[in-house]
Amino acid sequence: MSNPDQKMSAAVVTGGGNGVGKALCMELSERGYRVVVADIALGEAEAVAQAIETSERDAIAVRCDVTDENEVKALVDKTIATFGIPDLVFSNAGAGLPKAAIEVTRNDLTWLFNLNVFGMWDVAARFAERAILEDKATRIVITGSEHSIGVPFGGSAVYTATKHATLAMAEAMRAEWKELPVDISILCIGLTQSRFWESDRHREDVKAAADPMAAAVLGAGMPAETVARICLDGVERGDFYIFTHSHVEAYGQKRFNEITEAFAVLNRTAPTDRSYDVGKVVADLMVKKEGN
């Protein structure tokens, strides 16, 4: 049932059945959004949607495995058919993989990149495609991590690689969409209470094993509800970077300092020739092309 005071904005959240995704769904509902709860576990998505409807707000549950492009297309179609093109899209479904680099298998790489990169890309791109076609203002929010900014610790090589990729994805989309109705944010979260330690429970090629230490570590994290509030406050401000844990600044600063020093070494030891700047090369070629 719709709340008569509810605005007609709509939002979709992948991975909305638990953890940060669930908290985002509940916070969106509290802020008056109609919510599409998408998750590979339909029962979990339905439970979240029912909790929202109990508060007399609108929500639907949709099963979506974001690694399946047909299910992503079906999610887009179902969302638009029900609520129209959404105002907010949270490409949030993802997983972790606590393995050192030399322990990672090709199957591990394929599984996690399919989920954390290809799936997130597909959700963002397909919703943006429809929003651009209809000239509808929409903000895409991609869930990154503190691992997007630096390397907080070892033992999560492939996970860190995927989260660096999500940042690159968001930056590239922001550049390409700057004259279009679609905006983008990246949510870089730190340690958060969730079932992230059970990330492989939906993986078909391995048998999920309980990890009490991982569960204990995540249990000491920031409440997912706090993360959701910080995230939506950032979305409402129109922020590109949305951070939730202040200590993550040190990871970014460490990388920035190393890059600055590396360029200082280059400038001391080798000639700097701007003629090799690809942006300048392209601009010069465009000028020449227009002059012909």
C-alpha cells in the first residue's frame, strides 16, 4: 500500500536481500522511495520487500543473478514496467574471496570477476542505457570498497583487483556520461556487519565452509544501517566518492604519496615531454581534422 505522503521516486538495489543491500532498501523506503529488492536469493528479497510493505510503503522482490545478462535485462524490464525508470540504481551485489594471490585459481578469478565486475557493469550500463534513451535523470551507485582506494591488507588479491576495477568503471562512466542525464557515485565501504564471510554460499563449483574468524571480524564492523544512511546522504548531495570509514583516507594518502614521489624521481632523472600526452595528441588531431 502506498503512503499518501510518499514521493513517487523509485530505486532498485541488487544484492538487496541481506547486508548493506538490505539496509539500503530499508533506508530508501524510510526516505519515501518505492523499492525494487533484487537478489539471487528470492526468498531473502521477498522478506525485505514484505518488511517494507508492512510499513505501508511500496516494494517488489525480483530474483536476479547479476552474472546472467538475461536476468539483468529482466530486472530492468520489471523495474520499469512497475515503477518506471528508477531515480536511483544501486549496483551492489558482490562477494569476497579471502585468498592470497598465488592461491587463486582461474575458477576463482572467473567467478569473482563475473560477479564483482561484469555483473556490476551490466546492471549499471543497462539501467543507464534506458535512462539516457528516455532522457530521465538517474543516479547509478556502484558499491566499491576500501580496497578500491588502496590495499588495506594482503590475502584478498582477487577481491582487491575487482574493487579497483569498480572504481575505474565508475570513473570512466562519469567521464562518458558528463553531458547526459545519468550521474554516478561509488560507495567505498570499510568493515561492515554482514554475511560477507558467506560470500561463496551461492557458488556452484565449491562447497562453502564456515569461517568463525571471518564471521567474528565482520561482526565487529560498522552496522549496515549506518552505512546505508551515510550512503544516501552522499547520494542526496550528489557526491561521486562516498566513503563510510574515515580511516580509509590513509590508504589513499599512502598511494598518492608514492605516486607523487615516483613522478618527482621521473622529473629529476628523465626529460618530461608533453607531446606524448594522449589527450593532447587527440585534441591536436581533432583540430587538424576540423581544419580540413
